[in-house]
Amino acid sequence: MATQYFKNIPKIQYEGPDSKNPFAFKYYNPDEIVEGKSMRDHLRFSIVYWHTFINPLADPFGMGTAVRPWDDGSNTVKNAQKRVRVAFELFEKLGADFYAFHDRDVAPEASTLAQTNKNLDSVVKVMKEEQERTGIKPLWGTACLFAHPRYVHGAATSCNADVFAYAAAQVKKAIEVTHELGGAGYTFWGGREGYTSLLNTDMKREQEHMARFMHMAAEHKKKIGFKGQFYIEPKPKEPTKHQYDFDAATCINFLREFDLLKHFKLNIEANHATLAGHTVEHDLEVSANAGALGSIDANTGDTLLGWDTDQFPTDIYLTAKIMLILLKTGGFKTGGLNFDAKVRRESYEPTDLVHAHVGGMDAFARGLKIAAAIRADGRLDKFVKDRYSSWDSGIGEKIESGKASFADLEKYMIKKGKPSPNKSGRQEYLENIFNELII
Ligand code: XLS
Ligand code: CA
Ligand code: CA
């Protein structure tokens, strides 16, 4: 039976851009067709368990402010089971089809691994009931390998082999649980997989261990018949100074070096890309070019704060740029837009969770429509195509098809004397077109 903690909030429905109702979508119209597919299937919204139901909204200077009337504050299975019912009440009201969770978000850790696994099973039972009641499923599951003090030196990259073994046992169970719940994927975010000082670190050995860990995970996945997609999520820093999964390019290089690319795709988080000194579009494009774009953690940072603020995305330029890349690459297969985002410490009431998600969903729905309009307009595409037209015939075509050597090119240029003139990149003109189509 559904709980009633959000009883003053109606099921969020589409009312269109003229609506002034804060509890209605202005742009997200799940069944509306865009480029031949429903908005729901394009966007595949997912809500995270950790920020939405566990995060107390503390910061380094002050305690948590979150008011969560359903939570009795105890670290018990009973409290965790109740929290599941409330979570699904909110997922349903928002009309999200997916959610994401860490093992330790959903069930309390006990003093032994065996008891911890039992706790998890007891809560998973309730998750299954709620999934069956609502049809909502995990976009992905994951294991928390960074919060407990045992992971102080890392998990798969720990200097302590026993800690590696513990982490492996934890991931084994987390994959099994995700499989049991019909999850579409499983994510590896190596929170402590990095280092702070080379004076005490054997980097080569640590990275080899991480690769071994992932191979074992892939073997176990096969063994239990889990068909969900594995993802690696890049992040450059925080908590460690040097994270091994720095950005998309670093992750892809690691996967390729250790023959793991066939088992993994990337889960790109917007705020992590910006911490790495990139735009999220850059990391999405890098992943897509390697055939490894899997899923997106949809959030944003704050330009004035230099850390992982995990805010809800509200900027329609950002969402339009993300959706443009996604449409170009054919959209999500197993992934989705996962709001790995939290409300601000000052927004501590349950209602704020609703406003935050409604805003994020609408921002992406609008981004999708803008991206589709840009593609239908065609001017940006045509500009890029024309810009590279020297490669479509003549010497360009010869180079691309591998039919020209350095000596051929020398001969060609000596005969020609100088290259044909360059043309303007017209960036401002293109930005104007983008603005014209932001509707
Ligand atoms: C932390 C990460 C984390 C992963 C899942 O910065 O974003 O939440 O998405 O472990
Ligand atoms: Ca994330
Ligand atoms: Ca983050």
C-alpha cells in the first residue's frame, strides 16, 4: 500500500507552458512524440535514492537541516523498509520510470558482512513489492565503496588485500540485488580509487588491481546471467586528490588498456565533467566517439563554487546542448537521465524535493524540444558539413582513405604552391542561430 507523506501534492501532470501551477509540468509531456519517439522514452528520468532520501543536507560547517517526517532517525531495517514505501510514493507522483541506489542507501550496514547482506535482502523484498505495484525499476544499482572507514585507502585499489576482498564481496552482492530487481544497469564510481601522495603509493599496481576487480565483476555478471549494462562514472577529484577515473578520456584509456571496453560504457555526470575542466558536452562527445556513451547523471555545478555541488539542472542552454548530442548519437539504449542532484541546505522541506525534480524534468523536456528544433532547422549541421567539405573529394578524400603518403602530399603542395584560403569559423553567427531556436 502506498504511503501518504506527499498527500498534499497531486500526481504531477502536463499542463503546458501557460500553466502557473507549480505542481504541473510545463514542458514534459510524457506521451508527446518528438523525432518519432515519446518524450518519456527519450528522457528516461531516474531519481536517486541517496540525495533524495538519505542526504541530511549537512555541510562542513553545519548539521543536516532536512525535515523528513517519515524517518524515525534510527538505523534499523524497519525504518529502511518504510523509507522504500515513501520513496516509491514520490517516484510515482513525479511520474519517473526509474530510480538509482547504493546498497548502503537502502539498507543499514551491520557489524558483519553476513548480517549486512541479510539486512539488504529484507529491504530488497519491500523494493520488489513496490516495483511490482508501480512498474518503476532501477536504472542502475551500485555499491558504496567510499563511506566506511575500511575504505580509507581505497576499495579495489587499496594497499590492503583484505579490503579488496571485502569490496569484491560487496559488489558481488550489489550486482546480484540489482539483477533481482531487474535493473537496466550497474555503475562503478570509484570514490576512493585514487591517491593523495605518490610517496606512499604504487600507482601501477593499484590500477592493475582495479582492472582485475572489474574483470571479476564482468565474470560474475556473466555467471549469474545479469544482462544490464556496466558503467564507469568519471570524476576528477573529491574525495581523493588524484582520481584514477579522472574524465571520459582517462576512463576510456583505462578500459582499453585492460581489455574492458567491451564490458563497460560511461555514465557521464555534468558536475564531474566541469570539475575536470571540461564541459559536459565535451565528455559526452568523447564517450560517444568511442561508442561508449551509456548514461547521464543529470545535474550541474555552481560557477562560483569549485566543488561538487550536485544541483538540479535548470539551465535550458545546458539541457539543449546535452540533448543535441544525445539525439545525434541515437539516444539512450539502457541509460537515462539520472538526477544525481540534491536540494540546497536551505530547501529542507519534502515539498522542495518535488519542486526540484519537476524543474529538472521540465528543463530537460524543453532541452529536448530545442535540440529537435535545431536539428529540424538544419543550419548548424549544414555549417559543420560545409566546413569539412575539403575532405569529401580531391586531396582530402585521398588522405582519409589512406591513399596518400607524406611524399604525395609534398608533391601536391609543391605543385599547388600554397593552401586554399581558410574560411571564418563564424562562432558568433552560430551562437545567434542557437539563441534564435531557444524557444
Ligand atoms: C559522487 C558520485 C556518486 C555516484 C554513485 O560524486 O556522483 O554519487 O554517482 O556512486
Ligand atoms: Ca553521479
Ligand atoms: Ca557529483
